Amino acid sequence: MTDAINTGHLQAFMERLERLDTDKTAIAADMKEVFAEAKAVGYDPKVMRKVLRLIKQDKAKRQQEETILDLYLQAVEG
């Protein structure tokens, strides 16, 4: 099995993944800090996360989901 593995190639992939994981951790810490700063001046981080997720979506898809959400809310609220 080890004959079929290009150890240099695998090692290069693993090094890249380790660097990216380190970067991801640093970015997550930075984002946590920004959310804390926003909260300190009165913004709601939970809502900000939702807005961030929504603006990443395709606008048409987001509008379709919002329409369905409104329909479901109307149905359960009476």
C-alpha cells in the first residue's frame, strides 16, 4: 500500500491543510472579536449572523425562502 502513496505529494497536501486550518482559526477569532465589538455598541450578534448568512444567498432563492417562511408563519399563527 505504501508503494502506491506519493509521500511527498501527501505531505504537501497535509501542510497546506494545516496552514488553512490555522488561518481558519485566526479568522474565527477575528470574527468573534468583531461580533463582540458590535454587541458592545448595541447590535445583536445573533441577528447579524443571520443577516450575514442571508446576504450570501442568491437573492431570488432568499426571496423564495422568505415567501415560504411568511406563508408557513401565517398558517400556524392563524
